[in-house]
Amino acid sequence: MANELFKKVTDATGLPSDLITKELNQIVNNKGIQSDDLTLDELRVVMAEYLREVILQAKFKFEDGIEMEEEISPEELGKE
């Protein structure tokens, strides 16, 4: 049951399966949770932790400055 739930959630993210599985498993292991016995509540905690990590990484990248390959003016956005 736990593995089915985990797979459904990782598939639902739309992210590459191997990447999201690896990252979520790392959080599960760091929290000392047995992946075979993962409950819905534990999975919620793991997903919340994952989102926090992703948001913090994005924040740090943004603060460091994002390099764009090509500068686009606001007027050009939405034009095809």
C-alpha cells in the first residue's frame, strides 16, 4: 500500500520519476521513516519538507541573481 501511494504521488508531480523518487526517498530516510510503512500523514510531512527545500533553493538562486540566456522586454512577453 505504501509503495503504491508513494508511486501515485511521485507520478502526479509530473517531474522525472527517477529524480523525484530519489529526492523524496532521501527525505524519508533522513526522517527515519520506513518507506515500506509510509503513511499518508508521513507522506504529507515528506512532501511539505520537499516543497520547503525547493522554495529555499529557488530563493537562494534568485537572491544570487538569475542569469537569463536572452534578455526579454516585458512588451515581448506573450507575443508569438
